[in-house]
Amino acid sequence: MERPVEHQRPGAPPRLSIVIPVWNEEANLPALYQRLAPVMDAIEEQGRGGVEAILVDDGSADRSLDILRDLARRDPRVKVISFNRNYGQHAAVFAGLDAARGATAITLDADLQNPPEDIPKLLARAEEGFDVVGGYRENRQDTAFRRLASRLTNRMMRRILKGVEFRDYGCMLRAYSRPVVDSMLLCEERSPFIPALACQFARRIAEVPVGHADRAAGESKYSFWKLFKLQMDLVTGFTSEPLRAATLAGTAISLLSIAFGAFLVVRRLLYGPEAQGLFTLFAILFLMVGANFLALGILGEYVGRIYVEVRRRPRSVVAETINVEYGDEEPPA
């Protein structure tokens, strides 16, 4: 892909890269920078190395990109990547990680629900040698539905990623070491779940408590349908257990059906034909048909994921970058 026009300001490689996906966050971006800049200043003043903030505009329809351009002009530590359209949060994070030059990369949402002031806590744990440092949200301010969905997701991920006991996979405030980032960038999945993917390459993991607040402005980007799609991506992307469960369920139902058929034959021989059990037969038939469609649906999810992967379309298309240095590589696709 042809490199987009970019305005580069070369500098020494930073110690820390902060990756922030942005989608229609014009109301939050000024406050985000006002709170993030002092954190970056403090880290640099402590002699812990330079800091860069990579904000990835995921095809925003509001003034988010204009605000990002202004921030990048005023502060060369602010790097901007702009997509030609919306590709999703994880595609934006991957693009930011691809441009990150720091030895540690920290991801953060732009909605200010996780405070930027907690970044030094994660960086301190990463400097102790941990490959992945996750934040878990204390005193969550989300709705009851979001908290329930999060609990189910966390429980499911702990079962899938055996030996990894993160409490909160949904928290965006996380730190990754350079080897883990480089390993993730080698993966070409179209629908990755980054917190779980990182655990596949991490030897030492840790978790620290972080704050959580109500969304300062704007609306949540995760609808019920997007949450459901995320759950399916998690399951199909990291385990084939549902296929095995469908196989076991189909085998059990088949055996029960054979046993029940034998029972009906014996009963007919002993007592003759009867019509009283008609509705029972219908109920059993509906059970088997429903189980069959459930198994087909699970299989379809895996086949659909294979279809998406084999097309090998780019995860995203970069339209513009500001202050970003990719070296000799082409910009992310």
C-alpha cells in the first residue's frame, strides 16, 4: 500500500508508548490531553525515558480528527493515525501498536472512564519485568447489564486461558512489553481480542487496581449486538471447546433417541398402539431439532471466522499520519 502523506518530527525512541483508539470523542479529547500531558511530563521528569501518545482516529464522524491534528501540532509527543473509515477498536489498537516505538506500550480508552493518572502504576509493574500488566476496575460505574456481561466474559476467558487468572479482561488500561507487542503484530487475525492474545505470548503477568468513572461525555460504543459479537469472537478465536461440546451433546441426544425408540417399540408390542404420547413425541422432536440448529450455528461461527481469515483483507487502511515514524516499514494495513 502506498505510504500516506505524513508530517514527521524525528526524535529518540521513547521509553513508553501510550496507544489510544478514538471514535467520535470530540467532547472528551481536550480533557484527555489536559490530564494525560502532566502524566507524560512526570514520567519524563523522573528520568524514566521519553513518552509518546499515539491516538488512532477510527474514522470519526465528528471533529475528533481536527482536534487530534491541533494537539499533534502543539505537542510533538502526540502522534496521530487516521483511518479512511471505521474498522473497530481492536484494529485501531493494532495500528497504534504497530507505530509504537516504546519498550512498553500502554493502551487507554479516550472516554476517560479509566484515569490516565493510573498509567505510572502499570508502568512501575512493567519495569519489574512483567510482560503483561492488566488493570482491574474498582468501583465500576457501568450499568448492571454491562457488569453482568463483564463477569460472564471474565469467567469464560479464565476457563479458556487456563493458568491466566486476570480478574478483568475488559479493562482497556493495560501494559505490554515490547516482545509481547512484537509477537502480537506477527498475528494476522482479522478479529483479535488483544488482552487474551497477549496472554498467549506472556511469561509473567500481573494485575493492578485502577480507577473507574462514568463516561465524561458521549455514548458507549458497545451496543448489545457488539457485545454479543465480541463474545462469539472470543470463543471462536481461542478455543474449539464449543465444537466438542456440540459433538458430545449430539452423541448423547442420539443415544437417548435410540433408547427412547426401543422403549416405544417394546411398549407397542406389550400394550398396542396409543395416541396419548403424541405431544411427548413432538416435544422430543423439537428438542432434537433445536439441538441440531444450535450445533449448526456453532459450526457456522467457526466457518464464518475461517471465511474472514482466508480472504486476508487488510485489518485497516491508514489515510493520514502525523508525527509517526514507521522506519523502513510500510504503514499498517
